[in-house]
Amino acid sequence: MASVESQRNGSAQHNMHAVEKAFRDDQGIAMRIYAGVSFAVEVIVFVVRVYASWFYGMYRFFVPPEPKSVRGEIILITGSGHGMGREMALQFAALGGIVVCVDINASTNKDTVELIKENKGKAYGYQCDVTDRSAISELGDRIRKEVGEVDILVNNAGIMPCKPFLEQDEREIRATFEINVMSHLWLLQMFLPSMMKRNHGHIVALSSMAGLVGLRNLVPYCGTKSAVKGIMEALHEELREDKVTDYSGIKFTTVYPYIVDTGLCKNPKIKFPSFMKIVSPRDAAESIIDAVRREYTDASIPRFLFYTNNHCRIYPREVATHIKDFLDSGLEAH
């Protein structure tokens, strides 16, 4: 009897194990099916988003968004004493913005402020070495007390030594990186926290087509402008991917001018001047402000160059080299 009972128990346990195994097998199959369906849905959503964004981008290319108002916005512009900086200051003020002019040259910066006030605009002038982090900290405190929180930061100040790389000394190279790159970081650390707290603001950075395409006689300069592009893209992603706070109210615009007649380009070389003409500071400023008001992420001057460069990147490097040689444009050493 005991033997029969043990056989029955063994048989029951065996059946139970078989049921459990079948259940596990069925469960495993179900999980695999669920994972496969989930992945397929994820892929479909991804493809739909990509194509929707592509078609929306094409639509916006032909039907640009309406420009936003900058009336009453506090707009800080570095390098406002001359060139594009001055023209941007004048045009932003004409649109009703409160312009904060910052330049190391107190005299020319004062002229910009006076020009704005003569045209019934609102402007404040500050002398500052934007490569000095402590000076920027003091500047930020003064602006908050005397004007208010900055809404639009335009990192425009820059220099462009133009000579063969091996002829550039340590002082020139360090100055190029301090002004063209480090000043962006110090100003961002000063004014970005307030924008993040309010979820409102716009960062504008002047890169260059030389930050996308390497040019002779501008090796360190090309490096700095490429760095500006990287900083802007990385900072945008850092805020976009924040899982705790929404920073969608902070916009970014990186500008890639070609050759602008600001005095920095002393010996331009242009094979087809009617096609690749030198742009005046006024026209360049107008294009930049339009890009800011329409909240474009990237904008080149002329506009087609940015898209042309991206298109050329899909080809072997030799093709882009042939195109550059054909256009035969750039800057001679000076």
C-alpha cells in the first residue's frame, strides 16, 4: 500500500511539474510575443515621427513661422560696439527690445547706445572683458539690478586672426579661444540659470561657415567656431533631455555667416562675387534677427549655405574638395 501511495504522489508531482513547465513555456512565448509587438509598435511610432517631422520641416521651409515679438524683452548683445553687434542692437531696439550693449571698447559701445536713444529706443551700455569670468559675474549683478533679467543672450563678440597656422603665436591662439569660445561658456553660466528658473529665454550664438568647412589661414578660428556649434547643440540636448523640469521655453539659434563686411575680413577671395557676395553688417543683422524671431535652430548667411553644406557631407570628401576648389573662395592672409 505504501508503495502504491508513493507512486501516486510521484505521479502527482510529475504532473504538477509538467503543468508548471507548460505554464512557463506558454508564459515565455507570451512574453516574447509581447516584446516583439512592443518593439514593432515602437518602430512604427519612430518612423511616423521621423516622416511627420520631415514633412513638417519641409512645410516650414516654404511657409516660415510667424516672427515672435521681442517688445519689452531684455536683449544682451556682446561686441555691440561695431559691425553686426551694433546693427543687431539698433534693429532689436527698433522692434521694441530693451538692449543691453556689452563691449570691451567703451567709446564705440557708447556710440551704439546713443544711436539707439536718438531713435527713441531703450538701451544700456556696459564695458566688460568677456573673457574675464569675475568681470562677467559683476556684470550680471549690475544688469539684474539696473535693467532686469536677460531674456535673449546674443554671444556675438569674436576675433579672427587670419594667417597661416604656423605663423600664429601663442598669444593670438589663446586670445582667439578665450574670446570666441570661453566667453560663451562664462556668459551662459551667468545668464542661463535665470532663464531655466523662468522657463523663458533665447540663446543666440555666432558661429561661422568656417565652423562647418575648414579654411586655410583660419585654423584656430575654424576650431573655435566649430566649438561654438558643439556647445549649442550639447546644451540644447542637455535641457531637452532633462526628465525633471520642462525647459521647452528656452530656444537656441546658432548662426553661420559666410563673409560679412565688418572689417575682420580684410582680404576676401571670391571667385563668383555675384553668387557668393560679401554681406553688409546691416543685412546680416536683419537675417539673424529674423532667424531669432522665427526660432530657427540653425541659420546661415546666405541661408542656402547651411543646407548646401549638409547636402555635400553625404558625398565622399573628394567631392566636397572639388566643389571648394571650383568656388575658390576664402580669405588671404593679412
